Amino acid sequence: MIRLHDIVVDCARPAALARFWAAALDDYEIAPYDEEELARLRAEGIDGPEDDPLVLVEPAADGAPRLFFQLVPESKAGKNRLHLDLRCDDLAVGIDRLTELGARVLSRTDDWIVLADPEGNEFCLSAETVSSGS
């Protein structure tokens, strides 16, 4: 059996992008930095969490994928080959929340909104739909 475990996002500023996604997604938060982790970073010549080249955003729910934001030297070029689809209860409220956090709207259809996170990674947002059970 194969299961999705982690989603890794290449980026220029891992700590900043991790903060965006931790705030954007309900029930996700940046993994805490305990003294052991801070000592490990210092041993690698990294001053602290803001300079961490690999930042973990953890889900509250067991089984949900973790998100890692990893530093890469090259900038994003072109359209994502993979993106996240998000759902919310109220599309207008969701768009407001995400744009206040730093996302920007790229396009709209009747069913979903395409946005970009602060580093330009595309993702979609749609309203929750109630299943009729059929």
C-alpha cells in the first residue's frame, strides 16, 4: 500500500512561505523548534528558525500530509506541474483570508479560483459542496 506522507515545496524563503501556509490552512502549524533542533541548526552554521533551509508545517490530524518548505537556489520558472486544491466554506471569505496573507488571485472560473502564494506557486480554491448522497 502506498500513501501520501509529505508534500515538499521548493522555495527561496522557507520560513516565510511556511508561515503563509501554516496561517492559510486550518489545523496546520509550524513544527516547534526545541533546544535540540536549535542546537542542530547552530552546529550546521544556521543562526535560527528564520534561516532554516527546511521548515516543517505539521497537520493537527493524524494521517494528513506534512508540508516541508525547502530552500533551493533557483527561482520558480513557469507554471507548476503539481498544485494543491483547497476547499473552504465561503469562497469570498477564503479569498479575503488568503489575499490578506499574501496570496494573489490569478484567475477565476465559476467553480474555483486560481491563486499564487507569496513565491508564485499556484493553487486552487473552491467552495465546499454538499453531497446529495446520489
